[in-house]
Amino acid sequence: MINYPNGKKQKLNESKISSANRGMNLENDLNKTNQYYLDFNIANIHKKPTPIQIVHVDYPKRSAAKITEAYFKLQSTTDYNGVYKSCAIDFEAKECRGKSFPLNSIHKHQIEHLKNVLQHGAITFVIIRFINYDKTFFVLAKDIIKFYENKENTRKSIPFSWFDEKCRVIPYNLINPVNYLKIVDELYF
Amino acid sequence: MINYPNGKKQKLNESKISSANRGMNLENDLNKTNQYYLDFNIANIHKKPTPIQIVHVDYPKRSAAKITEAYFKLQSTTDYNGVYKSCAIDFEAKECRGKSFPLNSIHKHQIEHLKNVLQHGAITFVIIRFINYDKTFFVLAKDIIKFYENKENTRKSIPFSWFDEKCRVIPYNLINPVNYLKIVDELYF
């Protein structure tokens, strides 16, 4: 083993960048990852724009139309979709603090959408990041749908341990921070 | 032949609904079609929300966040995508008046997007409706990309005759007004 000049080994966790230090959230990490996939000709996957209900627009002369009253709407589908190796890709991404994932983080109509695209043959999943555990999971749509549809279930959240046992962890690296297609490759190709 | 009580035949073009009388534009027709595909479990294809650059949001107490300054942005991708028979579907839709389709109706980065998703194996096309001719064409992405990339070409528009010779017409009916998956089936499945 080669030691550092001062004779001390660098501790492993010193080189590890904690999620707090990354200064980026899951959405930014996914944008970076999708841009990486695009730049390296791996896949074409995009975040959909946030849906807005426009109420009033001004059209000032000689300048761009200005929206002066609008409201956020709920996304009726998932946030991300695209194409990878001819297959349709469709997923939702959620960050959570704490020790469990609140079920109400994903709306009922989004669960319906996941079921529907899964049935039409899209590669469908949910990416869930536990900020405090510094872990990002690849969750198969069928597994999370089962949890939501289990009528005997009285829980309002899914504990971290469920993800830790059942789901794969998406590896982190700086240039491609949420390399979820690595897991897609392992599972589907 | 059975005649009407007054002894006169109804003229064929009287029963035909002209595009003007339909009172609907291509976007509405496509929304209706995509809803039909969803309801009858044929495919899951959606229009992406219009991208908006949000500048200012008010958060009044006890009511929804109100966007008070925002601007329209250009869509960096196409407007429509989804999944059909496990395949990724990606397309743009444009209406045009007049006798030719202006090339600047589709932005350069949208042509780049069409090329890119085509290369990744998505079923990729453009739907172009000529309002005055009452015809809606299914245009293969490769054909329209070729037109845009032909450097010897000095035209600023594609004449109706090009579409009429080269492209399939998408049939119209009231409940499923732009049944483009019929053409997809003929060409791909």
C-alpha cells in the first residue's frame, strides 16, 4: 500500500462527497445525467416542462408576450420520459428526508400513469433519493405499485429498510451523477 | 338507390364535415385522439406542457402560489411522445395555411431532436395539416430531415404536392380525428 507523504492514509470517507456538499438536488443531478446521455449518444431522455395554467397574458408592443397571471398545475404523467435502445423509458423521481418515503409524494394519477405505461411495455421505474442516508434507489414500477395497491396496508409511508432490501442503489459519480441506465442495462438488456 | 322524400339525392359534400366546420384545430384533434388511445388502452401518448420561464411568483397566504411574471420558451424537443407496443413514439405536429409548408415552422433544434430520437430507435414522424386542402399528412422523420438538410435546396418551404406524392394521409373521423397509429401499424408492425 502506498501511503501519503505524511505517512497517513487518506480516510475513505474524506474522498466521498456527501450529498450536502454536492450542493445539488436530484433534479439537477438528473438533468446532468440526461445531458450526459445525450452528449455521449447513449439515450434521449428529458424532463417534461412543469405544467402551468395560464390565466392572463399581456402582449406589449415590440416585446415578448408576458404572462401576468398563471398557476402551477399537477403533472398528470410522470416527469421524465424518452427513448433508450428503441424502448420507451418512463419514470418519476422523488427526493425524501427522514427515515421513510411518504406515500403521498406520488399522486394517485401518477401511479395510474405508471401502471398504464408499464402495461404498454415501457421500461418504468421510480428513482427515490433518501437525502439523509445519501442513497438513491432504482425502484421497479411494479414493486411500488404493489405497495400502493395493497389494501391491507395501513402504512402512510414506505420505510427506508424496504428500499434497502428490495431495490438497487444507483451509483454516484461526478460527471454522471445518477447513472440509472446502468441498472436498466442489468435488468433489461 | 333510395332517394330522400323530396326526391333529391343529398350531395356527398354536404355530409362531409369541412375542417372549418369542425371548429377544432390540430392540437385539439390530437388531444382527442390521444385520449381515445388512452381510454381504449391502445397507447399512452401525451402532449408535453408548454415550457415557461418563470420570473416571479407570489405566495399569498392561504391560497395557491401565483405566477405574476413569466415568458414562453421554445420547446427544445418535439411536442408529443409516449409508448405504443413497447416502442417509443416521438412526433411533432404542425398546421399550415396556404399551398406550402414553411421550413421555419419547425425549429432547427427540433430537427436535431427528431434526428436524435430516430437514431435511438423511436418511431419518429411529423404530422402536418394543410387547412385549406383539408388534408393531414403522416410525414416520416427521415423524409423531412432530408429536406431540411439538403444543402442544394434553396426553397424556404415544401410544396403541398411533395406531401401529396410522398406521404400518407391520416384518415379523419369524429371520435378519433387523427388516427395516426393506423399509419404506424401499416409501416412498422
